[in-house]
Amino acid sequence: MAQSENSARERILARIRDGLRVPVRMPPSPSDARPQVFEPIRDPLERFQRECAENNTECIVAQDAKQAVEAVDRVLESLPPGEVFVQDAPYMRRFAQRWQQSRSIRWSNDGVPAESSQATITLAECLVAQTGSVFVSAECGGRGASVVAPVHVVVATVAQLVPDLEAAFTRLRERGTASRNSFVCLITGCSRTGDIEKTLVLGAHGPRRLVAVLALQSMTEDAGGSTKAQR
């Protein structure tokens, strides 16, 4: 039986061949100038504080490491008795001498947060002024540090503030954060939902309280308040 010609197929293939002859225009490189969409962030600290107030994040600004530790002390004093999960980092080991006086501490190197943990205390990769957000990674105490306990306390410095998300992703990319970690998480406010009858419920899928303790100076001084801190 003679095969009939498939004219539709030939037309489609002809159009594909014609298209392949036309050079493809490459998209602009990241270094090309981009149109400005949002107003520049002139004061990152002020903007971060303002955004935190809007998204139910408690932002505490401390002058130095000593005041940052005292701020965390006050947060812990407001919580019921119980264990606290802390990221195992040199800064935290130094500061935790005070916290251990009244709390049992589980370090991140000893395991994941317990469901009975009253709070987790971690560092951050960076802070985003434009949205009042906190970037954490698996290095910041592990995956569970930002979701298990009812309270998440993030200790950071003003040097970690970046103006917007683009700057945040640039910083993470330059430092190889994503390649070193199994996850990177952007946190904007405490966990909340308004799905049921438009009633806002805090702590729906994670901490119902997010506290950002932001030191104006680098945290190189010890908890006793020595004068090693520098801007």
C-alpha cells in the first residue's frame, strides 16, 4: 500500500529548520544595568526595624555583645521552665555561660531540638532590611532550629544587614552558602496563618514568636563586657 504524504508534518519541520537558522538573542548578563523598581534603602537599620514591626518580629537593638546577651536573658526569663536549644558556635559558647545558670542547654552538635524545647537561639546568614527578613541555613543549628520550638531567637550584627533580597542572594552566592548547606531558609515574621475565617493564628507551622537581637557592634567581646568590640 502506498504511503500518503504527511503535509502537516513537513510544514512543521520546515518551520523548525527556518527557526534554527535565526541566531538566538542571549538574555542580558547579571552585570547589565537593571531598571530600578523599588526606592533605594537609605537607612537599612531603620527600615529593618519598621518591617519587623509590621510582620510581628520583635527587633531588639543592642549597643554591643554585652547588651545582646542581656537582651537574650530577658527573653529567656519570659519563658516557662525548660530546655533551650542553642547553635553550637564560638560566640554562643561564650555567651551561654550566663544562660546555663537558669536553663538546661542542648547544643546543636548534640542533636536536634526536642519537642519540649522552650526556645532555640541561633545566628543568621544575613538580614534583609527591605522585608524585615532573616536568612538562616543548615549551619544555623540545623533544619529544626527555625521550626520546632515556640520561640526562635536570632542573634546578629548590623554588619549582616543588606538592603534587599538581591543583595542577600548575592552575599549567599559569594560565600558559597547554598553549596555548603542542605537548605537555606528566609524567615519573615513568626509563623502565622489566617486561613480559617480570616482569624490570625500565630505559631501555625513553626515558632509563634520570632526575636531578632541586633548588635550595633561586632560581637568579638566576651559576655563580661570587655572592650574588644569594633564597629
